[in-house]
Amino acid sequence: MRPEGFHFATARLAAIALAALVGAGAQEDPASGAAAGDPSSGPPPVRVGLAQEDDIGASLPPLVTEISKRAAKAFLAGDWRQARDAYLEILEEDPDNPLTLANLGATYLQMGALEDAKSALERALAIHPGLHAQRVTLGLVYLQGGETYLAISTLSRAVADQPQDARAHNYLAVAARDRGWIDAAERELQAAVAADPSFADAHYNLALVYMEKEPPAFELARRHYRRATELGAAPDPDLAARIDKAAG
């Protein structure tokens, strides 16, 4: 279960990875805001990017290239059911293609089908362990499904592989905070803002963590809360009031 108050995406808009569209050469639009599982109302608050051929150093079979383009177009449009059906059609021809499995897993996540997302992403990573963005996505799936220790293990591997991935650090902080490991959460969030100083949610989460310390580090909390709102995070009157109260 996601800890209350922690943000999963920068100002609820950023993606884990804004990968290029498979076979289409376009980039995903990170707009979001609708409830998961409703393909007609747009994407849910957390968007994930599509894996692409460069991520696995191999191409899809020519027979399914057009299907993959159709799947990617549906994913970009937020038509999760059409994207899912197209990726499943590809897997009938090439059942162990990690690219397709990764993108099917991302699609299932958008639909809120966490068990199916987990299965597809685990298979993709078992076949091709180098899919970094999809490892982060799998960590997020574990986190949303309440499997916190698996999330910590998976996201720890992700930040070890790519220490400059600010979003992986942020999600790892959420998982650590979920276990009550405030110092570990603080370290990961500091790493996140060091890697990406414009990451609003990491600043917001740092403000929360600093207010949870004993005693609260209210000046640091104020600094990061102010920076988060400057970067576009929605104001949080309750957090602001807590900071002011702690400051006396």
C-alpha cells in the first residue's frame, strides 16, 4: 500500500521512463490524471514508458512489426485493452520476446492488473536482465501491490545499476519509508534530488521525511517543500501548517 502523502510521480505527471515508441519514432506524452483500469478516460496518475528495440539489442520479427506499431499507438492513446490484445497477439508468434513482454507488463500496470503486470515484467527481466526501466516498473508494481521487501530488493538493484536514476531512488525511498526506515528514505531522496534537482516530488517527499524525524528538521523541510511547489507540486496546506507549527 502506498504510504499516504508520498508522491509516485513528479507533480503526478512524470513517467518512470519516457521511452521512444516502438517502431514509430515518437515519444510518449506524459499527461495523466484518470483512474487506472478505464481505457476510455486516459492514463492513470503514474505513466510508464514503452521499451524499444535498442533496449534489447534486437528487433521484433518482421511478421509482427505492424502489430507492434498498432500496440504502441494504442498505448500512447491510453487504449489499454487494444494495446494488451495486440501485445498478446505478438506473443502468440514470439512468446519469449522480452520487448513485447515488457510492454505488455507496462500495459497491465496501466490497467491496474498488478498480478498480470508482475508476471509479464518478471518474464521479460528473466530473459533480458538489462531492461532497466522495466526493472523500475516492476519495483513499482511490487510497491503498489504491498510487496514492500520485493520492491526494495528490485529497486535497490535498479539504483545500483543506474545511480543517476532519480525516479528509482524516489520509489526506493517510498518503499523504505513504508517499512519505517526514515534514514534510508532520506538518503534515497537526497540521491534523487542530487541526480535531478528539478524532481518536484523528491523535494516534497524530503520535506515529509524531515518532518518525521525526531526532532523534526523543520528548516530543511521548509526549504524542500518550497522548492517542490516552485517546481510545480500542488501546495499542501497541512504540510505547510505542520512546518510552521514546528518552527514555532
